[in-house]
Amino acid sequence: MDEPTFLNNLDQIIDSWPPEAEAHLRKEHLRQLLAIAAKYHTLHDIGKLIASEMEIDALLRVAMDKVIEVTRAQRGFIALVEDHKRLAFKVARNMERSDIEKPQFQVSRSVIQKVMAAGETICLPDAMADATFGDAESVTRLQLLSVLCTPIKIAERVAGVIYVDNSNQRDLFNDIVADLLTAFSQQIAIALKNAYAFSDLRKSHQQLADELRARFLFAEVIGSSPAMTKILELVAQVADTEATILIQGENGAGKEIIARALHYNSSRRERPLVIVNCGAIPDALIESELFGYEKGAFTGAVNRKRGKFELADGGTIFLDEIGEMSPDLQVKVLRVLQGAAFSPVGSESERPCDVRVIAATNRDLKKMVTEKTFREDLYYRLNVINLKVPALRDRREDILVLVDHFLRKYHKSEKLPRLAKSAEQLLLDFDYPGNVRQLENILHRAAILCKGKIIEAHHLPEELQAPSIYAYTEKEGPVTFQDRKQRAIEKFERDELSRILTLTGGKVRESARMAGMDVKNFSEKLQRYGIKAEEYKR
């Protein structure tokens, strides 16, 4: 109901008060005013609720519940037009589909047909006494008294109807309730239009992702969310070029998978893809790892060794965690990019190198350039094409697709376990600081622990089941500032421990070093939160 209609209804009630009305009548009128005001505010709240729902079925379920609540109807349903002509039963309360489809269910059919044809709301305060519908067999059989039906219009086209009735009470539906339901149907229409648009967009992204997978070697890239489809489109455009590419994204987001997709969709696919984790090789060794060394270059160099750039000749070298590279080594990598040549350690001559370079980092290289910790000229050499891999929390539409993928990977039986609703909700709500890698570990654990056919919430790690830092039970009452602060600290510690273990593959010593803690302190925290490092091993 819009505000002018609401105010007109109030004016009508106030104007109907006789001057000599007794106190109890005036109280009754005031009660009516309060009831209307309450319904008006309820309608406003419902509008906000359904406007945020993008899934059509969920939207209609919420809408139907609220229609029954606001109108106090005994039963009702929402039907939508499909294929431009057929009215399809979508959701109902206190009635079955078979009831609606029975030929004798004439009152709803007659009312609906008239509403569909005229595009106007029909309100019957007493259907049995109504001149048009009172003689219908179903009205007398069902003893229908109050009937209300309103169209759902999208762009002036009737896209469906909302129908409610009651066989216990006459005059349950009046003009005020009819106006309310009409206004509510307008809100549903807007929400439906948005949901249809969202559904069409999602289908188009799915179709595009499927087409890209059919044309290119993208089997390892799981997901068809808009964010991932955008990445796949860009990979398809730049894969078969010689451009240097910088992939940015958080740890565990899938940067290496994107690098593989770039290589195997290029003309270099028959040549090697050499992967180097720059952050995992000690500074003293990384130069010889990248460029090799000559016999006698240093103590222990008894034979010549080929470096990664030489091994990748004709193919692709993937420099992961390039932000960890020392400034001295950055100069030598820049020289390779500029001159397509390198010098092994202990050699005075250069060797030609036909290599495409793909680099990746989870750090902000632009900020590092400003801070003089990363060379500006190398940054611009690497950043010819920039691919930003979204964090898993930014593409939640892909979570359940990834769940299915990892369950197939780790569950041994032919019949995959299904997720209990509670477990599914926990997986959808979690923020995954360790991204896809963390989700994979979670599902690997669940596949091992799940003995039956259903993965329950208790099969998931504790960090997914941690309560909100603001939650409290009725027994304990509202929590204090200190309580909330402590909960926030505990949640941070639990999430951070899990994230670091995910990154290191469950290696406690390496995790402790990464966290800046001694091993004893780190291990005590794992024990405190019941986190088992072995569950994160790869």
C-alpha cells in the first residue's frame, strides 16, 4: 500500500466516527487504526525482505508466508504464467496442487480468470452471498466465505496471481486488506523482475563458461560465477600470445591453475611448463635454481646444472610469489625479459632464452614499488596483462560446484554423500581465508570422516561452526564489550591458524615461522582450539 492510499483509509475511518460515538466505539476505531498502521509497517518490512532475495523459489516461499500472515487467510497460493500462457502453481499454504487442478475447484478458476483478464484485484467479503460466485458448487462444498485474488504485474503484463481464501470468517478481506495485497503484489513483481534478470544473467554466465570450456583446455578451472567467467574470457583472449602476464590473488585462490590454463591454451603447449615458487627457495640458492651454474662455479659445483629458465626453453616459466624475490635477483630477471638471455652462475657469457614468463603474487606490487622494495621497471615489464583471481568469498556461487568436485575427487564410493542443510549452510557462510585450497582440505576431511551417506555439520572443522562473536543465549544474557572482544580475538586466532596451516600443508614448524611464533606457542594454540595439523596435510 502506498502512503496516499494508507492515509485515505485512515481518513475514511476517522470521517465515519459519529460525533456522539461512545468511548468504546472510539476505542474500536483506534484499534482499527493501529491494525492498519501495523500492516502498513509490516508491508514495508516485507518489501525490504523480498527485495534482497534473488532465488525465485525462495522469494515466492517468503512472499506466501507473509501473505498468509498479513491477510490472516486460511490458505492460499501463488501462480505464475509460464510459456506466455500456462498458469503454473508455484507455492501454496494449506492446500495441494491437486486441489487447484480439480475441475470442481471453480471459484478460484473463475476468480483467477477474471483477475488475469482484467488485471484488477477481486475481493469477495462473502463468497457464498456473492451474486457471481455464490452458486458455484465449490463455494458451497468448501463453505468459502472470504476470497481475495490480486494480479502480479510486470511491465503492465499480468505475470501471475496471488490467491487467498477463508471458510471460517466473513468480511475477513475488505478494501483495506485488498489494497494491502495489491501493493504487496507490486513489491513481489519488482522482486520477481530482479530475480528473473539475475537468473538470466547467471544462465548466460554458465552458458559462456561451458562454451569456453568446450573450446579451450579449462577443465581444471572449476566454477561459472560471473567473476570466474570474466577470468576465463580474458585467459581465452591472451593465452595464445607472447605477452608477459601478472596474476594477482590471495593464497589458495587458484593462481597456478590459471597459469596452467594460459600455458596449455598457447602455441607453447607442447613444450615445458616450469613452475618456480620464489618464496620457498632460500635467497642463497634461488639464482642458481633459476639460471643454473657452471662446473666449479662454487664449492660443491662438481657438474654443470641447468636452471629453470633453460629447462623452460621454448615453453613457459611460472614465477609464483615473485613479490618475495630479492632486489638483486629482480635485476637479473628483468635482464632476461629485456634481452631474452641469461647468464648461469659462474659463467661470463650469456645464453639465449625463448621463454614466456607468467608471474604471480599475493602481494600489492604497486605498493611495493612505492616503498622501493620492488623494481618499477620489472613491475611494468611483468604487468603487460593483469589477471586478478577472485577470492572464494567473492564468488560464493561456485562453492557448491567446488564441493561436488572435491567430493568426487576424495570420496571412494560411486555414490557421493550429500550435504545436510546445516553443513551446506556452514560451507556457504564461511569466508575461507585459505580460499579454494582450504575448501579442498575441508572436503577431504569430511569425505574421510563421513561414514554414511550424509555429511553433517559435525564432520566439518570447528572453525566453520564457531558462533557469531555477537551471539548469546537467553540463559547467559547479552554479552559485555569484553566478552565480544574475547570472542573476536578467538575467532581471529582460529581463522588465522587454519589459514596458515592451509598454506603450509599442515607443517607446524613452517606455520609457526610464518605466524612469527615459536613452535611451542603455536602448538599450544592448535591444542586449545582443537585444530589438528595433520588434517591440513596435502
